[in-house]
Amino acid sequence: MSIDPQSHPPVKLGVLISGEGSNLQAIIDATGRGELRADIRLVISNRADARGLERARRAGIATRFLDHRRFKSREEFDRNLLIALTAHEVELIACAGFMRLLSPVMLRAFPNRIMNIHPALCPAFPGVDAQRAAIDYGVRFSGCTVFFVTEGVDDGPVILQAVVPVLQDDDEQSLAARIRIAEHRIYPYAIRLFQEGRLHVRGRKVFVDNAGSTDDEMMLIHPPLR
């Protein structure tokens, strides 16, 4: 069965950021190339100096700075997030370097409609400094994971993963750069899968319509066999 993305309207997207916004830029670029049908309604940052806000403004996207320090609790902050996103009729939220844990206020309002990306192969190395943890542990592969956000830390149902090798001379920066290239490829694609109506969550698992045959899979071995 082939999937026609034109048969589904563009997804009304809200993006949450805290910093550079490189994944936001990847989403903007994928939309511009026609690889993703997304109407980015609003970009919100909890930091006024987040470079991603300028990326959004250059693309003509509405922005909002919402300082989490002004609120007494995560729940109060999230209620204000919810007001802004609802006002822009957002249907899917993409966390793109958003350094805040979302409370049940948001999770109940957008069940299985909040995505995040983490620079590790979940459930390995949750939280901050995932690249450093991978190097220190001595794993041969790392990568990135797009998942639906739950109340835990980087432990929601996995939508999509990409694998990259950890090289012997890697440091945190070089591994992070390699992972970031993969992030910029898979995050827009995960959003596209949602836009095309191909994602179905059953318990902890995300099933993808027309995901391809296991015959297409290949074994990854690193260092390679000689």
C-alpha cells in the first residue's frame, strides 16, 4: 500500500525550544523542500536569548518567549504553554532542545501528540550529557531517538531511531556532531509519519503503517568484521 501525503492536510505544529534550534531549522527546511507537510503555527522558548527564536522569525513563524522562572510551578508554566498553543490551534508539539520536563497538564491535553528527540538510543543514557555517557561507557554505537513524551525522562514510546558509530577517537563534541546529522534527518520524517496518519500507539509500542519488510534490514557490526 503506497502512502500519499497529499491526501492528508498539513499538520498544525507547535515547536518548543530552549537554545540553538538546529532541529527546528531542519523541520523548517524539510517543509520548504516539500518533504514534510507542516504548518508551523508557533515556536515557544523559555529563554529569551534562544537562537531558535531568530530562526523562526526569519522563516515568518510566530514566536513567543515564556519565562519559566516567572511561574510558581511546572504546572502553572505548562498551563500558560497550553493557552498559547491552543490559541494557535496546534495539534502536534515537537520538543526541539526544550530543556524542561512537561507536567501532566500538557500530557493530558496532548496525549501521544508531543514528540521529543534524544541524542542516544533510548532507553540507554537518558537525561543530559548522553553523548558523554556513551563515550564513557565504551559503547560501539549510539544514535538518536524520536519518541512520544510521557511523564518519565526520555522513556516514552519509540517512534524512530537512527544509529551512528562511536569511533575510538571520539570526544563528546565529535559524537554529538555525528548524531546531530542523524537527528536532522529523522525528526522531520517522524513528524511526516504523524501527518500521514501512519503512527499507532499500543502500550509501549508505536506501530508504523507501511513500514517496510524486515528483508530490508541489515546487521550493523562495529568495528567491522575483517
